[in-house]
Amino acid sequence: MADQGTDHSVLLVKGLKKYFPVRRGFLQKVIGWIKAVDGVDLEIGQGKTLGLVGESGCGKTTVGQLILRLIEADAGQIVFRDQDITAFPPEEMKPLRKEMQIIFQDPFGSLNPRMTVGQSIEEGLRTLDEGGRPWRRKRIRELLEMVGMPPNVDDRYPHEFSGGQRQRIGIARALSVEPSLIICDEPVSALDVSIQAQIINLLEDLQAKLGLSYLFIAHDLNVVEYISDAVAVMYLGQLMAYGPAELIYDQPLHPYTRALLSAVPVPEPGRSREWEPLGGDVPSPFNPPPGCKFQGRCPLVEDRCRREEIQFYPVEDGRRVRCWKVLGK
């Protein structure tokens, strides 16, 4: 699990925190903090996929940005390929940028409309410094073929493609620098359902072929179940549950996990899940309740939940859950 790395871990995250200041007045005095990420532990193995799920605003995307060092963490540790990169200066992070890439949610917004497809992909290839223009041109076409695009479209512009095709181009651009870890930030949520399946299958094929590791951030639990080896369930900046995907889905322990799964449509007519969906809204991360952050929506809440911080308890089957009551603690 996330508190003890394994020999084949690509990424290990411990106690990751990010608080954003809330300012007010002419002097912009800090009046409080938004706890976007509040002590997150994750581990991703070589060639494996970790799905990160939760409601909108829970901090999933911020976790991805912290791992890539696009924003700086306030506390915690980020270990990538046995190197603690948490405090790496920019000059030491630069060579690692090729190893850690991201696929964005909006395939159109992530591509420069003034650059051709070939020019966008070539930007990454220039960092490899492995050959001149003829080599880069050949490699661009190889990457396009790898993601299921015709190789002769490299001189066309993003607006000439569909959403699914643009996402394939974004994947090709991410692959251009030969990464080992890719942060997939809602990579299929902006696409039609039929196209989603094609992109998910493409990501799985590339993982099998290239040995890639994914952090797959999404709110679609069906998609996450299909692609993930392990799943982390996030709520208001904290992980509520973490473990192998089949256990998280088939035997959910935390009430929040049960509530998320109850909201997933059952494809068989007349069937429904035994758990009831939650009412109410997610509390403000600016003023979260003391104790368990889930207390205001939890059907199992007791006085203890309102008084003290709830630990992330280990379970014998390899999972972790942030709820003392379901484990009889």
C-alpha cells in the first residue's frame, strides 16, 4: 500500500498536502485556507493503473498537478523511481519532465490552434536530441500510427479533427518524449460514449506495449473499474478508501464508496444496488467540519466522528479505509 513502497513502484506519494490561501480586503490579508489536498498517500506500480475517483471539487486534479510539480506541495513526499523529487530545483526537474506526462480533459484546449499536429508533437521530440528533422518527421508519423491516426495528417491543424481524434493526437504528443508515468486527467469525459471506449482501449494497448503506468483521474466509476488495477476514493481533499479495484467495487466498506457506487446506473432492467445514494452537498473546503469530513452526509455518524480526526485504517485484505466504525475500531 501507499505507506510502504515496493521494488517495482514507479510513484510513491506520502502525506501530500496543498492549502490555498483565501484573501480579503485592500491589503489582501489571509483570512483562511482552502484545504484542497489534505494528507494523501498513493502508490503506482510499474505498468499498473491507479484510478482516482470522487465528486467534482474533491481535489483529484490538484493531486495530479502536485505529482507533476506544476504546483508546489505544502507538505508531503513525492518519490518517483526511487528519487525524492519533492524539493528538486527546476534544473533537476527538467530531465524528469520527459518521464512524467499528462493527458488533459479538453483535447482541443490542450493543443495550440496555430500549430499543426506535426509541430505540436515535434516540440517533445526536440527535447530527446536523437536526430535531425528527417528523424523527427519519421517519428511523428510513427507516433500518429501508434495512436490510430493516419500518418499523413501531420500538416493539418487541430480544428480539422473530431474530439476523439484530437485526444489521440494529445496522447501521441505525450508519448513523444517516451514517458514511464502518464497522468490521465479526465481524458474521456469530454467525448461521446462510443469514442470513450476506443480511447480507453487505446490506453490499455499502449500500456501493454510500452509498460506505461497511469494515474487515471475520473468521476465515471464504470470507466475507472474497467481500466484500473487499484482505486483511491477521494472526498474533500482526503482519501476515504484505497485498495485493489475488485475489492473496492465488489465489497465496498466506506459509506462514501457505497454511495458513489449506488449512483452508477445498473445495466440490467429491474435490478438496483442495495445501497442508497447520499443527500446533501459536499462541505466547503474553506471551512470543513472538525473530525471526519464526511460526517454531515454519513448514515453511520456518531459523536466520535464529530470530535476527532479519523485515521486511515489498514484492512487485512490490503485495503485502507478512513472509517473506524465499519472496522469495529
